[in-house]
Amino acid sequence: MYFINKKEYSCPVSITLDIFNDRWKLSVIWYLLKSKKRFKELSNDISEISQKTLTVKLKELEEKNIIHREVFAQVPPKVVYSLTPIGQKLKPVLMNMYEWGEEYVKENGELGKH
């Protein structure tokens, strides 16, 4: 058995699915893989997400120790988000998901032009 975040799990995959239970969290992590970002940058990167939802997802990821929120004491306030060391360990997983997605489209769909 595994115990984390006040819950009991029988399998580590269940923990992963519980943490990443929606599409937005993985999108946030994807855009933080390359560099630290401010809220507005993330909002622009993930244009389909509302600001309210982004705020909730950032808070949830911070509570799970996947991202770090750094507040700078200045006016106006400056907040920067980055991945924690355990969050950085998701890079190979997301890169594999990216590559799988591309292969899936090649075999079952078509690539659009940007």
C-alpha cells in the first residue's frame, strides 16, 4: 500500500492518475519544462484555459509539490512559477507522450500546417 496526500493507494499508477486527473495540469507542466513563467505567460501559452481554471490548477500543482511559486516583494507583485525537482522528472514522460501523439496522428490522422 501507498499512503500520500491523506489517501491510500494500492498502485503507483493510481497516484499518478489522481494527481493528473485533467488535461490542464499536464499542459502547465509542459510549458514549464523549458523555463520559469509568470501567470500571464502561462495564460498566453495555454490559450484555451480560463484564468480562473489556471489559478486553480497552479494551486493544486503547488500543493502536490510539482511546481514552485516564487513571490517577489515588489510593486506590482511579481510571481514566477517553475517545476520542482520531482516536477522536472516528468520531462521524459511528457516527451514520450508528445512523440506518441505525433506518431498516432501520422498513423490515424493528418498533420495540419502552422
